[in-house]
Amino acid sequence: MTIHFVGAGPGPADLLTVRATRMLGSADVLLARLEGADPEVLALCREDVAVLDAGQLAPEQVEQVLLAAGGMGHTVVVLLPGAGALGEAEHGWTDSLDAHAVAWDHTAGVATA
């Protein structure tokens, strides 16, 4: 399936974009920094979603998870803080996904300003 990099916006679930809400509901795997995450945002996922705390993983481990899950056909949501700009680590992951022909996209979140 696809790896979705999704901006979480300012934090509360009611400030997510409609697209972000839909993607969370379709995720087989969710990678997010769980410390400080709004429980209402996490509740938008299916009950059987595999939730991984990206805050507890090294960037290389996240990359391995993305490649493995994407390669097995899982829909993965990587929930990024704020507007969800792709930083250096994320660009490294997307380069690796491209090299392994794993589809990915990016959905910006609502800006906090």
C-alpha cells in the first residue's frame, strides 16, 4: 500500500485535516511520538492498528519499519508534529522508500500560527 507522512497540526483531534483523519482511520501501522500525543487523535485509528512509538526508535529503526511494512502491503501513517514538514530524517526515509519502490505521500497539517 502506501506510507503516509501526515502532519498532526496543533495537537487536538478536531484540528486535524479531514484527509489526516481519514488516513488515521485506514492505517494498519501508526508511527507517532506517543509522549504528549492527544489520546483523541490516537482514538481515530482502528482498534487493530499496530502503534509504534517513533520517539523510542532510532531513525534507522523507523526506516526498517517503513520498508518492512510497506513491502508487506500495509498502510502506514507516520504522524508528524505540527504542520508535518519533512525534515532531514524524513527525506532520508523517503529516499529509501523510493529506492525500494515503496509508494509514499505527504499530507501537511494545519499550521499552528
